[in-house]
Amino acid sequence: MKAFLRLLFRLLFRFRVINAEVLSAPGPLLLLPNHVSWIDWLLLWAWAPLGWRAVVSKRTAQTSGLHRRIMLHDGTFPVDFDSPYAMKHIAAFLRSGGKLLLFPEGRLSRTGSLMRLFGGTGFLLTKTKAKVVLCHFRGADRLPASPNPNRKRWFPRVTAHLSKVMEVPEFAGERSAMQRAAANAWLRDQMVSFRFAVEMEHGAGDLAEAMTDAAALHGKATALEDMNGTMSRERLVLGARLFGDQLTAVLDQGHPRVGVLLPNVNAAPVVLLALWALGKEAALLNFSSGPAQMLACAQSAGLRDLVTSRAFLAKARIDLGMLETAGIRLVYLEDLRDRISAADKLKAKLSTMTGGGLGPLARNAWDGLSREERGSRTAVILFTSGSEGVPKGVQLSHRNILANVRQMLAVTDLTDADKLFNAMPLFHSFGLTVGCVLPLLSGMSVYLYPSPLHYRIIPSAVYECDATLMIATNTFLNGYARKAHPYDFRSVRCLFVAAEKLQEDTARIWAQRFGIRVLEGYGATECSPSVTLNTGPAPKFGSAGRLLPGMEMRMDPVEGVAEGGRLFVRGPNVMKGYLSDSQELLNDPQRWYDTGDVVRVDDEGFVFIQGRMKRFAKVGGEMISLTAVEDAMAAAFADFGPRCEVAILTVQDRDRGEQLCAVTTDPRVTTDAMRQAIRDHGLPNLAVPRYIRTVPEIPRLGTGKVNYRELERQISLPD
């Protein structure tokens, strides 16, 4: 039977087991795979040497005569999972040196991703001292026998990847239940990390290849949607091919970098894919920053060409005369589109139908380069927000962005049936990676909306397009909540927030009024951007979540901060380097990135952001987090209404080193009220702002963050 099944699975699914030799290791041994299809255990059992037994359900085995024939024989270990003695029987077999295939989720995944692990697995890990081999199935979620919403194929390519043999550590805990919980948490982390490692080793090496692969898999399924219509993955690749041909004729081929100035519309990802296929580096400019700053960023990147749209410039009232005077040539999408003939469209269509994909574009740009070389090339240049200093150009490689996408897919339960609503601009790393690249590579669709500031329109747009996922910042969520009907977000099942601290009042409003739990994450442009994330299986309110797989962290002590420290991270998603680096840095996972943020980490690995080092003040010898003071003010003055905002600045003081200054939009914010807010939140008296300034509006950047540099210019600070 084993020989027959091996032949059958090779013919149907080109099935292979990677690192199968570990199955010959001596017992006791547990093989723990993800469980995505009804035939997972058969796929592995057929390749396992004699002596291996697969745990199966006695109840399922009695479904029919065929089930009994397949599931009840010497190669299986039938168990009645309703019996309290089920795990004890399995444990006894393992203690005798047995080898067992067991699915730790205890059920088939209904998402295609890892679900929660059942308690019995933790019991076996703590009581049997068995060693562990992990298994990750690639492609099995596409099988018709896989009960999840992902698109199915009759004969997908399926592979099983086995880890090395792993020793199970000792788990601390006063009670056995605590030890089992710790064991399950350890196992989940290992399975998530192993999935990420497998995807990094065997997935596409660059973004152009990854998007072409996604188009081959999902074909006519919708990829992009905006106010003007939808676009399938086939049309995405076809459009990139056509625009790429035209860009080849007009761009400076001797220069690797091309500027992009476009809003969130379907054309933007098409242009990015075309540039990546040509081997170009796309420098995305922030159109909300003004012509002077755009020129400064363009010059720092050495741009000669800028791809934009006449219709967009006219509608947004953007004057690029300053850039043209500086010698930067504007390439308009309307002109490129007019040059595309019917013959060009037919030729490109035939090429994509015959598997040509991006055709000669990619071949000319990537020929002769290894997978590692392609991955290490710069994909995009993004500019930091500049809320506290001059924007810096961040070089993110293809590998950086692909790693961050795979990290997030490893810890979330996103499916092909999801639709993500993205109003975050693509020049922001959150909007680009999470809001655009992730859905295009994973199989879901994305609705691109041009501005996150349309507080009245966006709730209705989410309602009309039936989005199931959203990304936003705390500021934007507050704006949407003010204008939305309670039913506008009925279809949203998951809402991710990042880029600024999620305030307690914001999370409460969204939970109570809209019935949505907001999942907070933390990141930086330099990290592509995600570093930590709260997820459905592992949330903790008030935290920014746990570190993503493949990343490491360290905390350096900070004077005056008793708990936590300055956060440094490293991993495959950390940038190549800044534009100002004297020598371009290749991706080096051993290189630590200084986030500039002060954090603390609890016993479960959840990260709590205390604030940026630049957002700390030393008052009377004690370090005060300006972010913590702002959070206290936001909670205390929530009853004043959404128009009441408070930002905290620092003022030099001869006696105490520094003092705090509160800048507010509401004259009802008084020193006594702030003192009470500080006391209620357990902050020291030194955190009470000494000065108050009132302004009509708190200036913000296009990403929603407070523009502290502009705020300091607007008000007069005491000497």
C-alpha cells in the first residue's frame, strides 16, 4: 500500500518529502505537522519508514467501509478522543520508544493557517520526553480535500518539509496545567518559525517573480479594486508588461532608480511591478509633504525620472515645477497608455497566455543573477515620516519585503476569501507592504482608496465593498468612528492598527460601537515595516504584540528607566541601509537596527512600547515618557469630544533640565485637570506639564502622525 500511495501522490501532486531522513531517528519521536487537508496523514504515512504510526480518530474510522480499510491497520494508532484516557494511551506508546504522527491542532484548519493547539499536545511534550520533528505542508491547502476558503486546484504541487530532530525543553510552572500551556506556546512558536523558514527558502526570490507566481495560481481572481473598477491578477501582470515595454523606451536605462508619485489607485501597483520587472528601484515620494521636501528627497535619491499622472496632479493641485527646474523629467501614465497599440496588447496577451508572464522585461533585467542576488537588490526607497527630523531614505530589498509578508502570513489567519481595505498611502511602508504587497501575494484582493483623511466617505466605502480586513492608525480610526454608522463595518473581521500608539479609548469605542477587536502592531520603515503584531490566537490588549518569526531583539539599559530598555532588532526584514550610507549594505541578519524606542517585554514575550528615546524628557533627574503623558491626557479628556487633542513638547529648564509643555486644541484643558489625569494614571508629579499652549489644530503628517517639528515652529516656547 505504501508503494502504491507513493506512486499515486507523485503522479497527482508531484509530492516530495524534504529532509525525510530524519524519520529514521530513534524513538520516542513525535512528528507534528500543520493539518490542512483530509489526506495529510496519508501523504506522510506513505513515506514514513516501518515503525511509524499515525494517530487517527476511531469515530472517523467508522464512517464507512473505505474509512475502516484506510484508517484501521498496523500503521495507525486509533484513539477515542472523547475518552479521558486517550492521551495516556498515546503517552504510554511514546514512553516505550514509539514513533507517532500527531496533528497538534487536533482538527483540520478552516483557514489554511495554523489554528490553536489542543491541550493534549502540551501534555505529551511535558510527560513523555519525546523528541519532536516539525512538518510544514506547502500547497496542501489548495487540495479539494482541504476545507478552507482558499482557491482549490485539482492537482496542485504539494511538498512536505521536515525539520531537524528537536529536543523539548523543560517548562516552568507550579502546576501541570501551566507547564502544558507553556509547552503549547513553545510548540506554536516553533511551528510558526519553521513555516517562515520554509517559505523563505523555497518561495520566490524577488517581488516580480512572486507576483507572477501569484497570477499563475489565482488567474482571473480579483487582485485590485478602486473607485474606477477592478483588476484581476492576469490583468495586473499584463498591464505591467505593457507599461514596462513603454518605460523601457523612455527611462534612463543607465540609472537604477525611478521616482513614483501616485495615489492609491490600481495603476500604482502596476507601475511598481513594471519597474521591478525591469530591475529598477522605485523611490516613492510623499505627495503630502510639499514640493520642497519632495525635491529634497528626489535629489537625495539621485532621481532623473519621475512617473506620475496628469489627472492626479491636477486633482490634488500639486505643482512639480520645482522638480522640473531641477532637471527631473516627468513621465506621465497618460502618455504611456496612449502609446500602447492594439498589436502591443495582443502580443502581450499571447505571451501571458503561453506562460510568458512578464516576458523579456524580467529576462533582460534578471538573467544571470542567482536567487540570493535577486533578493538582495533594492526594490523600493521609502522616506521616513520626518515627524522629528529630516526624512531619511530607506533602502528595502526584495528579500526584506518578501520576508515581512511571509512573517505576517505565518502568524495570521488570512485567506483568499478576504478583501483588505487600504487607505494608507503606498509611500508609507505600512500601506505598501501590509496594505498592497501582502494581499497581492497571498491570494486576497485589496481595495485601494486614495486618502485616509476622508472620514465621512471611508466608512461607506468599506460598507459598499464588503471588506473583511482593514489597516489604519489610531488617529484615522478616531476620525472614522466619529462619522460612521454602527453597521458600516459589519463585514470587517480583523482590523490592524500601527504607526502610532493605540489609545485605550479608541479600542473601547471600536469594540463597543462596531463590535471589532483592534489588533495593534509595531514597526518601522527600516523593518519593512512590521516588527511585532497582536494576532487572533495570541492577543494582549495594551501591548504591540509579540515579535514576528525570524526576528531577534535585545534591550539596552536606559538611564532613569527602571523596566525595559532601548529596543534593537535584527532579521531578514531589516533594511539594506539608508541612502546616506557611504557604502550600500547588503542584507545582513546579524546587523542590529536601533529602533530608538524604549520598550518593556513581559514573561509571555509581549512588547509594550514606552515611547521613543526622542520622546522622553529628563525632568528632575527622572525619565518621563512624553507618549505616556499624551496617552493619559487622551483618556482623561475623552469626554471633551474628538476635537480635543493634546500633544506634549519639551522645554529646556535651568533648574530641572527639562520641563513639559502641553499643546492643546481645547481651552478647557487646565493645569489642575492635567495634574488629576497624571495622578489617575499613576505617573509621577514630574510628568505634569508646566506650560500650556492653545492652537486651532494639531498639525499632522499624511500618515496621521503628529508633526512635532511643525508644531514647535507654530508656537512660542518659553526660554
